[in-house]
Amino acid sequence: MTTAQNNSLTVDFEPFHHVLRQTTLARPKGVITHVSGLTVESSGLKIGLGQLCQIRLHDNRRVEAEVIGFRKGGLVLLPLDS
């Protein structure tokens, strides 16, 4: 931290940015266990009601889905795209 001429502080954030660029962020993953009608059930992912997640398809396309309920310790998802 340095003091500028007008008595305000200047902070060099580059060391923090460097560390953040080196950091691997965790990506929680789950597994699809059942598909019924318009809903998809999954296990392994721990997120709350109303939260969004992505379902990755075999061809690497991704579909947004909303958590609409819980069943047998897993999530019930409603895909928001086809």
C-alpha cells in the first residue's frame, strides 16, 4: 500500500490477482439418476430449492435447470431449455 500525494491510499491488487489466477475453483458435480416426463432427478449435488444448475449432455451442450424439489436424498430438477 502506498500513499498518494493527495493523502489517499493506493493498493496494488496484482499480487492478489496473481494468486486468484493460479487457483482452481471447485465445480460441484452430480449424476442424473432418473428422468420422468419434464423432470430430472439427480444425486450428489447439494444446492437449495429454486437454485439453478447446469446439466451437461453427452455432446457437451449444457441445459440450465432449476431445483423444484427433493426426493430420496436427491434433487428434482426442471430443465429450462430443450
